[in-house]
Amino acid sequence: MFNGFSQSVMGASHEKTGLVCQDSSAFKVADNYAIAVVADGHGSKKHFRSHIGSKYAVESTIEAIDRFYEDADEFEANFPKNHKMILRNIEKQIIANWNTKVSKHLEENPVTPEERSKFTDEEFEKIQPESYYGSTLIAAIAGREFTFGVQIGDGTLVALFDDGKAVMPMEYNESAPANVTASICNSNAATMFSSFYTDKKKVIAMFASTDGLYTSFGSEYDFLDYHTIITSQLTNLEKFKQVIVNNLTKRSRFGTEDDISLACVFDEDLLNDSISLIRQRVEENKQEAADRKAETLRKQV
């Protein structure tokens, strides 16, 4: 049985300047699958509705997965044989959903004089309407027999499989040209996704997070160890929910000052069966961290 949580906290810098939180996050647990999804609206001037765009990115992804899972048995029978093609179709469906939502919102809510006042006429005419809503997207999906994820733009997906080790399984996609941010608003967005699929391992927990979380850590080791610690605490989810809000808020205030979103889905039965292994991994990670610190100090002498 799957369970999960999602949380978005406003960045300290946004609180200071009066900006809205541009992140969005959600999770969904259905009969045959669970999804954790986050999105980070772009902060630059031309993406002035990105907080809406990130909300639509999250909604569009859940709606796309719902559609593909309408016949769960057929979907799960076909996916292992054709996962590359099906992943591309899922990504295209997400983009189509998002564009539909953005078009409808823009039709019902034309650009206001206040929004336009920040640009010269020449500047504004160069902006594609979809760019007003630009956002990243990361989604982690656990099915009955396999696990997969999709991503466009920055942010991170972390998975703990049944060996108890936290990993980042997503392959980096270099399809974005230099100086072009991969975004759901790009005209070629469907070609800019990264993805992963596996049916070789059982997943204990998966996490999707916006880049504000990763950049609050000093190293990738620390970032992955953090997810192992979180997983070890998911056996008491209700108590943990307030802990994670406080922790993410602290990480924003004393770290990057950026918005932070974290969403998670996990297999409760597998977690309970593996909790001793997870706690062992936590202790091993602490020792490895101490060893790395000692080695760094040794080299400085």
C-alpha cells in the first residue's frame, strides 16, 4: 500500500521582497500507482505568471498519469515492452495538458496593464505567451511492477530501492542548447525531458524536489543521506509532516533563500519490512560522512 506527502515552503528571499511562492507540489495515491510531483516557476521577469504555470504543471502531470492508468492492467502489461515510446507519449500528454490550461487561463485572464507596465512595448512583443507561465517539472511514479520518472528543467528525483541506498536515477538530458533553460513553456518542451524506468528493483520511497533543496546542501553525499534519514522517519508519517515543514523552512531561511518543494511516495509494507536496513544505512552514512571529513582535514595538514 502506497502513502505519501508533499510540501512547498516560500523562500526567505520571496518573503523579503513580497513575491508569491512560485513552487507547487502534490502527491496522489491511487489503487494501482502513486505519484509525487513538484514544479518550480521561473523567477525571471518575463515569467510573471510562473506561480500559476507551476500549479498547472503539477495538475497536468497527475492528469496525464491518470489517463494512462485508466486501464491499469493493459498499461502495466505494455509498459515493460515499450517503455521508451510510452514515456515519450506521457511527456507529450503532460505538455498538451499544460498548454491547454495556460491557453484557457490567458483567454479568461488577459495580461493586465500592471503586468505589462514592467516592459517596453518592444520587450513585451518578443515574449511568447506561454513564457509568462514558465516552469520546471519533476515527477516520480511507482506502479505495481515498475517505477519511472520524468523531468524537465532543474530539480532532483531521489529513489530508495530495496537495497536501502539513496540514488538519483535520472539521466541528465543535454538536449537543451547552451544558455537555454529547459522549461515546460518551450516550444520544443516535449524533446527536453529526462526520464528513467526500471522493473528490476522494488522501490521503498521516491522523492521529487525543486532545486532550492539540493542547493541547500554542501555536497551530493549530504543530500542523499538526508533522503535516507527522511525515509527512516516515514513510519510515523503524521508526526513527521510538521517536522519536514520546519526543516524545509529552516533550509530556505539559512540556505539558498529560495522556495523549496518536496514530494514523496512510499510503499508502506516494504518500508516496514526494510526499516532495520534503512536505519542501518543511516548509521553507515554517518560514519562515511565522518570519514570524508577526516580525510579532508588530513589533506589540509
